[in-house]
Amino acid sequence: MFGRLGTALRSAVQRMGMGSVITQKDIERTLREIRVALLEADVALPVIKAFLGRVQEQALGKNIVRSLRPDQVISKIVYDETLALVNNAPVQWAKNSCILAVGLQGSGKTTLCGKLAFMFQTQKISTLLVSLDPYRPAAQTQLTVLGHSIGVDVLSVVPGEDVYTTAKRALTYKSSYEHVIFDTAGRLHVDTALMQELTELQNILRAKEVLLVCDSLIGQSITEVIKAFSQFPLTGIALSKLDANHKAGVILSLKSLLNLPIKILGTGEKPQDFMLWDAKRIVNRILDQGDLTELVEKTTQALSKETQAQQLQRLRQGIFTLDDLILQMNALQKMGGLSSLLKLIPGMGTVLESLQNKDTSFKKEKAILSSMTPKERKDPKILDASRKRRVAKGSGTTVQDINQLLTRFGNIKKILGNLPNKR
Ligand code: GDP
């Protein structure tokens, strides 16, 4: 959905220098690369300019926190600024309300109504679907079929009934349902007749939620569509077809340009193919990045100063054994498994995916480690098949569990080996 954007942003920041201060030259090169990545993703130019300005301002001359490299510092700044671009209040649906979906023809309104109805249905919230598109009987049929396929009630269609009468008829059922979702007629272009009809409908319905459905594939033209609809009291945007879109930069542009929250993303044609807006989740997906600050905070909290100092001393000498792993595990136990530590490290998404049994519990791992001899913990390479069988027996696990732990240990060792030398 975000194509190369995450990879490009990550590689831009990873090429930062390794000195103790971020230099103007480092920044300029990195910002140039980020600019290209954002342009390729179809982010609007004014948004890119403002974004880069803020990153530069914060990064320049910033002293490097002892335990972080310059690329990690920039990474954090880029993360925070990207989050600021998309940070909306969490999505909440008003109780006992009408929801109106408006938008151009083909933008995905009917599909969106199905998605909302499906979402409420899974939450056991009673919902009625209503088609306000008497001009296209096929659209009415589409909504009826959709509603029935997900087990949600659909207002019966009365042939020849005008749209305002249908709206009033639907309101008579309002007290029986928590939500009444209205699908409206679209046009190929915004015109006065459409606006007038929508305004009159809203006068009747007084919908608390008016969602403008936009096809994300039209890219930056979305801002024109939103502006055209903005004479209408919109409460949010539903962006459709993100699954088919490899330049989803529009997501990063909308808040800055129009200050209208995106509430839901369509990620496929089926009722279950959607994602409610969640800024952190979106940014994590864009950047394939865990929250570095969280890692630093958690690690700092978990390791006592003394242990931390000892660990750093050993790392500086290139030493990390299974005994150190036990120390780390004791300290990090609250985090719920080694995979959660890995998740916090930028770019580890792919490594995590390659790890099977991601959530091996600490308990099992600790049992394995304590069944090993000190010599084995110091040098796990000596763990041949017969030693592994002995450890498996002693810890009530399997040789496969031991191999998985050793693979994880190897991966962590590799990551830790990449930490800069502390002075
Ligand atoms: P409407 O005219 O605004 O009601 O648009 P529809 O809901 O009928 O959608 C138009 C077309 O887009 C249909 O073929 C839908 O299946 C398709 N569509 C809608 N939302 C999505 C989406 O999120 N992803 C994909 N791939 N297709 C979608």
C-alpha cells in the first residue's frame, strides 16, 4: 500500500554519518533522499517542504544521545514528524446515529456502507442499510445483496419512490437500530444538483457522521474533490482502494492540506477489507518501524544502571553470551518475549517475519538456558546433537525449541553487534 516509501525513507536515514553530532552535510543528503521518496509516493509538494523543514530544524546540530547513532536520531525525528502528519483523534462513531456516505460515482460508497455495516455487525450493534440512489436500480440491488450477504437489514426498495420520501421512511425505523447507514447517489463530477440533493437530505436526516468516500487511485486530485464537497458539512474521509494503490502518499497530505480526518481505509472489495484509522499503526506500516524511543525507554527502565554499565562494557569488548541473554531476559521480562524487543528495533519487520514461533515464552527459554552448562552458555557452538537432546530433556522442551532460541540469540547478537562503540 505504501510501495517503496518505507524502504526509501529507511535507507535515507540509515546512510547518515556515524559521528557524535549530526552535520549539515549529513542532513542535506538525507533530506534530498527523503524528498525524492515522498515525491515518488505522490505526497503534495507543500506538505513535503514543510515536513523537510521541520525535520531539518530539529536534527541540525542535535547532540547524539550516548547510546543512539545519528541515523537512529533522524529516524526518530522522521517518525515523529510523519506521525504529526497523520495524527487524528481515534475514530469513534456517535451512538444512535445516522451515517451518510457521499462521493463521486464509483468512488466506493456502496462498498464502504457494507464495510461499516459489517464492522457494526461483528460488534453486535444493530444496523440498517438504506440506499438513497433511486436513479440506478443496480446500485439499490447491490446494497441489498451486500446487506443480505453479511446478515444486516436493508430498507426495502419501493419502485418510483423519490429520495426524500425514502429518507423519511428510513427515519421511522431509527429507534429500532443503533445506526442507520445511508448510501447516496454519486455523479461523475460534483454539480449543483448533487449538492442541492445532499443538502436537502442532510436537512431531513441530520446525520452525525457524513463521510466523503474518495478513491485513493485518483491521487492528488482528491484534494480538489474534497474542496468541491466542502460546502457540505463533512465529518471525515473514507479512502478506498488502497490495496490497489502503490502511491498512497495522499494519506500524508490530507490533514495538512484540508484538516479533515481520514476515518477509514478501504483495502479490498470485501466487507472485511478495511482498516479503521490508527495513526501509529499507519506510520509503523509506512516506515516498517518500531518505536525507537519506546525501546530506549523500556530498556533503560528495565536494566538497572549497574547492569546496563556492565552490559555496555561487555558489548564494547564484543562479548555477548547466553549468560548475558539471561541477564537481559530477566530485565526485560515485562516486555513479553524476545520478539517484542525485536519489534521495537527499526527495520526488523522482515527479520521478525522470518522467525517462526515468534512468541516463544520467556519461561521456556529460561528453562532451556538453565539446563545448559556454564560452558555451553559461554560457547553455544559446542552444543552438538547429543548435548541438545540432554538440554531438551532437562528443560522439558524439544531440540527444535533449542534451535529456535539459538537462532534468536544469533539475530540479537547480530543487532547488538551493530551498535556503535560507546566512548
Ligand atoms: P459507488 O459507485 O461509489 O457506490 O462505488 P462502489 O462501492 O460500487 O465501488 C466501485 C468499484 O470499486 C466496485 O467494483 C468495488 O468493488 C470497488 N471497490 C470499492 N472499494 C474498494 C477497495 O477498497 N479496494 C478495491 N480493490 N476495490 C474497491
